[in-house]
Amino acid sequence: MTIKDFYMGKLLGDIIGSKHNQHCLMAIIGRTGSGKSSAAIQIAHETAKYMATLNSHKAEYYFNIDHVAIIIEDEITRVMKHTKKHGIYILDDIGVGYNSRLWQSKANIIMNDIIQTFRTQNNLMILTVPDPTFIDKVPRSSLRYQINMKDANFDMGYSLGAMQELKRDYKSGKNIYPYPTSEGCKYVRVKFERPPSFLADEYEIRRETIQAKMQADNIEKLEKLFAEQKENDIPKLSKKDKILEINRDVQAGIYPDLKAGLKSNKLSNDLAYARNIVSMHG
């Protein structure tokens, strides 16, 4: 592998592997099908390989497919419960399970606490989202790098993204977004090749399973909603109308032991009496 191919893994590995207690939060942004998940896995894989050259652990210690949380909150909780020092983690398509419009929910408050404290373990955390507003304001303000996916050339085996560092100019009070540089070279595009099959294939299997479960759960919720709507659409009869309806049923011979002609001047008593008789003989 050439130094050029290894560049991003080294850049990020030098940050979290530093003796200066550093961590890194990165967001990869792109529409569905833009290759952001594949890019995240490739970045994590390359960084883990570089970390293995600095320490005694194998690359799998720093990153493996179990370090990827896909979409739902249960997955996020599973991954975040088992973080370790210098670990590399991906929260994939968290716009579904972690939406800024619901930032006040208990789940997001807990998530914000985790984002603020994971730095003590010198982790690399990669978030993939379709839009930056899908990330709550706390982690969004803590981002170190942001990658916007540009071109998905899957037939040629790679995708392209524009990577920028997020910095604060405290004099002007504005955020600035410079491209990363190395040895006098500015990197305005990053090339992402497909991750190795043992990671990419397992990721696809897990994502398909989670999406199928989400679809089944959503259908169940819709069916329940439609049933409740249908029930609410049924017109409610007044007590008088209910008594008239029972009288018509009696006259039609449906309840032969019940005499017709229930009075409506004492509706509550008559209706209670009618209900008792109907329940006994209906």
C-alpha cells in the first residue's frame, strides 16, 4: 500500500494515537446511494490498520464489523456500551434513529452525554447522515472533520468525497472549513475504494436484516393507526338512538324475551336494563 493510499488512515490514526489525549468526531454526509457507508467502513478499516503499526494489538481490535451501529437506537446502544480505548466506531445512517428534531428526547440526551465523554478513550467516531441537520447540535459543534460525498463511481470501484476540517475563528466568531493539507499539498477530494469483502458483505447482510425489521415494524404501526382511525370514524349513537335501535331489533324478533317499548324519559335506567337483557339473550 502506498503512502498516498494510506494518507487518511495515518491522519486519523495520528490523532487518536497521540500522547496528547486526542479524539476525533467525523461526519460523512450524502444522499442515499452516494457511498457514505462504504466510505466510513473504508476509513475505519485503514485507520485500524495504521493503529496496529503503532501498538501491539491487531487491526481487528480497533475496528471490526461489530463496531458499526446501523440506523436504530438499539444498535447505537449496543455499540456505545462496549467502547474501548482507541476504538473506532461508526454510527451509520443515524438520521433515522437520532434526529435533531427530537433532540430533547431521553435517548438523545443520553447520546449527547456519550458524545461529550467518549474523548477520554481517544476514540474515532464516524457518523453517516443524509444531511448535517440530522445530527443534534452538541455533536455537530464537536465535529473535527466533515466529508461531503460527491461522485459515486461504483462501476469503477470507488467514490469521491470532499473533506474539510471544522475550525472556529475566535476573533471573528465564525466557523471556517479548510481542506486538509500534508507536506504542502491540499487535499480537496478523497478517493474511497470499496472496503474488503469480509467487512462490506457482512455489513450488507446486517443492514438488510435491520431494514426488513424496520419495515415490518412500520407496517404494523400503520395497520394499528388505520384500525384506530377506522374505529374513530364509526358514528356514535345517542342513548335515545340506542334504545330505538334495540326496540327495532325486539320488534324484528331478534330478542324474543325482551318486550318492545322501552321508554326514553329515563334513558340511563332504560338503557342499562336493555343492555343487561341483550347481553343475556344476544
